[in-house]
Amino acid sequence: MIEAPNSERHVVSVIRASLGWPIGIEAGNTIMLLEYAAAHERGHVPHLVGVLDESPDGSALPSYLEMASIFKQ
């Protein structure tokens, strides 16, 4: 608690939440999978750098590319 005169009292609320990121890539989402693979083929880094433990450099995940290859056939 900080003591201050009434004229200098201000309320500041700070909330930080780590809720994660929604994942739309899975076997039931063919369009997203194919676009993910196409982006990888164009050299696009599909993940934010440093966000996913499995992809610290933001590169495409092999498991997603493997799933996408099933639908490319």
C-alpha cells in the first residue's frame, strides 16, 4: 500500500494473463493445413519466433506438414 494525499491517489490495475493461442490447424481443417504447407513452401515462417517450444525459430512443424501431405495426394 502506498500512502498519498487524496488529491494524488490514482488507481492503476494491471492484469497479465497467459491464455495461449487458439490452434486452427488439425486434420479436420484441410484448408488451414494446405495453406500452412503452402506458406512453408514459399519460405514463410508460420509461427511467431520464440512462441512455440517446438519451433523456437518459427519454422513449420514437421507433424503439420506431414498431415498436410495426406491431403495433397
